[in-house]
Amino acid sequence: MVQQQLGAEQTEGLLHSFESSGRMALGAMSYVGIETRSRSMRLQAIHTFPDDYAIVKVESLFSLPD
């Protein structure tokens, strides 16, 4: 479901769809998005692994002191 939502919507980040490995009809997908503010940056990454029935979601926030 996550993979279908990422593939159907227009994204502002980098989205790459991989070919199917042959075990599953769906190939893997990776999304990386960056959001910046005046003193911070948020990095979000989502990777799907259909063969392993797994999704990895990572979010990191980097901020500078005042």
C-alpha cells in the first residue's frame, strides 16, 4: 500500500522504482525527500523490499544552534 501511494502521487523528492526480482510482481522502491528551513534540514527516506515483506522508514532532523 505504501509503495502504491508513493508511485501514484507526485513527489518533491527523489523516487526510484526497481525492476521486479521475479519472485514478486512488484519491484522495490526508494524515496528520499529533503525539507529545509532557515536553521534546520529534515531528511526522510523510505525503502520497500517486497521480496522480504519489509519497509524501512528513516527520518533525520539536523538543526543549528541559535
